[in-house]
Amino acid sequence: MNETEKEEVGKVAGGVAGALSGARIGSMIPVPVLGTFLGAVAGGVVGSEVGKRVGKAFINAGNAFVSTMKDDEPVSS
């Protein structure tokens, strides 16, 4: 998986998580549908930008962890 693909995965995951949490927060606005919609849009934008940066780090950390667990050689001290 190259760096662009990692950014895209993080962007999508962050956008979805941001939209869901933004919709939840936006539903506190007393206008029935408008608050939820605006919260979801704002949360999606912020979440996708954060996800682009953070997602790559999570994927790299996961790959490092898995490759460490696959290593058959004992650790020498």
C-alpha cells in the first residue's frame, strides 16, 4: 500500500467518523433537520482532513506491529 492509498483510507474513515459525530453534535441545534445536516457536513470536512494525516500513522503502526509479530527470530540481548 503506497502513501496515497493510506491517505485516502484515512480520509474516508475520518470523514465518516467526523460526519457521524458532527451530526450528533449538530442535532443539539434547535432547528430540526438543519442542525444535524450542518453538523454532519462540518464534521465530515474536519474528520477527512484529520483522517488524512492520522490515518497514515495508524496504518504504518499496524503494519509495523504485524511484521513484528510475524518475526520468527528470537530477540537477542
